[in-house]
Amino acid sequence: MKGETRAVYSVSELLGSARSILESSFLSIYVEGEICEFNLAPSGHMYLKLKDEKGSLPCAFFKGSNQSLTFKPELGMKVIAGGTLTLYERDGKFQLNIRSMEPKGLGALQLAFEQLKKKLLLEGLFEQDRKKPVPAYPRRIALITSPSGAAIRDFMKILETRVGIEEVELFPVTVQGNEAPLEITTAIEKVSSMNRHDLLVVTRGGGSLEDLAAFNDENVVRALANCSIPTISAIGHEVDFTLCDFVSDRREPTPTAAAAHLAPGKDEVADRLSHIYHRLQEAMVNHVDDRKRDIRELANTLKERRPDLLLDQARQDLDYRTESLRAALMAGLKDSRANMSRLTDMVKRSTPIQRVKYSIERVKGLEAQLQAYHPHGPLKRGYAIVIQKKTGAILRSSKSVKAGERLLIQLEKGNLESEVLPSGPEEGQRTLF
């Protein structure tokens, strides 16, 4: 119609108006859906989409709000998101600005527990081969717990009946609440760096999953896994399990059980000593019996072989050989005397010329014998004398020299110098002139 006034909006004015209507109408709402898209921006903001069977809803979960999450949003996860419905004016996009989020069905703490457990399992922190052996008789114990809780009273009461523990050093911490994870982590790292204790025990009484949340904190769990000394986790009741239980070197179901198993009791030690004493006594008796049996066997062997008879026979043989030797010497002496007597008579009866001839023949005979035994005699027959140059000793065997050793070879006329070369085991040493 002519004269009718039209309301004309700019794009930004219309989007702004729509945004105001949406935010005032849906200021605080909760939406249930499945995460079908998820993106974590470098700024820390999360951008995702929630969907159901008929549609999808873009969402923004800004860093200031998502820092309180105790679990990690994942694709396919069904959640309940609380926030404000709004319009992102730049793109004209309808979206939900999330202020809080919780998993649907499974609680947030339980989901965070399962997610971190899976992560640490894949890293190998639960593997048995990485765990340190817990000492059977620890002397110095580091105890991390609340100084006012029931756990420390039960723990110390049982510990009074144990044997061999010289010192229990308490590192007091808060065991639940927002400050607990940092305090527990710091205490574990301090004990690890001190390296003066034989064992670290982390303990507290039972409680709900929320009460035990500090012992499922990733920083606490990693600090316990990286501790330089053996660790025991004794958190909650027998039905309670925390991630600290999985990474510690040994898990005890309760604080009292941890104290009871730290070291043996007095009665147990007495039983062990009695058992060891009887085993030692039995071993000594068996050892003595074995030695007695050996002595009897040796005595029987000695009796059968009659060494006294063997000795008597040896004495008799010695007497016989001594008498034979004496008789042989006397006979030789008698023959020598007879020969000397005949020679004397012959000299007396001979003329001076005959005596001279006889002396000459005697000297020639002795000279011939001397020449026969002279070392130069074999040289004239083509033999040689081999002398070790280093020691001057005459060489009689190839085993007496080593490879590389220098030798002197004496011939009838002149000398030669040679070097011993190595050869095969069957050939002996070879000589190189």
C-alpha cells in the first residue's frame, strides 16, 4: 500500500536481534546428544557438534569453561551439555555456548578413570617387568598420608608388632580435595629425590570415587610410577581400586594390611629362626654321618691293601739291592787290584825300552779316547753344534726354542747364524739361515 512504512533491518541488526531473543529465551538449557564432530583449537577452545536421529547442533566450549572437565570428550560419546543458546553473528550460525558437560550414563569421574587407565596401560606403566622388588625387611619407611586420618593410626598400631623397622618418616598431605593432587605429587617426588628410604607407602582410608580422586590424578600416578625406590599403594578398602594401585610395585587392600605385610611379626620371626635352626642341625648331622662313612670306607680300603706288608717288601728289596751293589763293588775293586798287580809285575819284568813303548802306547790309547769324546770330533764327521745365541746353551730339542729366536750353528770350519720360523704343530719349528 502507498504510504505504508516498512521496517528494514541491516544484516547485523537482524542477527543481533535474533541473538538477543535466543539468549533471553534459552539462557540456561541442557541438551543431550552424541558428539559427531570435535576440534580442540590451539587456544584451548573446543568446537563440536551434538546430534541425534533427526538433526545436529553446533557448539562452542571455551577454555575458561572446559578447564573444569574431568574427562576427555571423544567422538561417539553421549553427553549432556549445559549452556546458552546463541547466534554466531559473523556466520549467522545457530550454536550452543557450553558452560558444563557430563557424560551420559557413566559418571564423569568414572569416565576419566577409564580414559586415563587406558592411556597409561598403552604406555606400559602397568607392566609387571617394570616393577621393583619390595624388600622383605625394610628399615627406613617413607609414609605419605594425612596425619589426622584413621589410616595412619591403624598403620602405626600394626607396625608396632613388626620386626626390623628402625624409622617411619611421615610426609603429611591432604588426601582429598582440590589441593590433594599437588601435595601428594610433591611428597612423592621429594621422597624419590632423597633416596634414603628403603620403601615408600602411599595410603589413606576408604571412600567414594570422588573421595579417592586424588589418587587417580595423572600427575600423582606418574610420580608414583617414576619413584626411584620401591612403592606400596594401600588406598581405601579391599573393593577400592585406584590408578596408583596399578603403577605401584605392590598393592595392599587396606592400610592395616600394608603395615602387616611390611615386615614379619615377632612370632613369625621366631618360627623362621626355629625352622632354620632345625634345618642347620639336620644338615650338620648329615654332614658328620657322611664323613664317618667316608672314613670307614677308607679304613676298609687301607686294611685290604695292607700297606705294612708292602713296606716290609720294599725294605727287603732295598736290603737285597744294597747287598748286590756292595758285592758288585767289591768284585770290581778286586779285579782292579788284580789288574794293577799284573801290570806292576809286567813293568818290573820288562826292559826300559819296553817300558817306554808301553807308556807311549798307553798315551796313544788315552789320546784316542780323548779325541773320541771331544765335541769337535762329530764336526769332522759332518755334524754341527746348535747353540742358542741368547743363552749360549747347546740346543737339544726344537721345543726349547720359540719362533723368532736367533741360533748359532757351529761347523767344522766356520759358524752360521739362523732364525727360527713358526710352522705347523706337527712339523715343529723351522730354521731360516
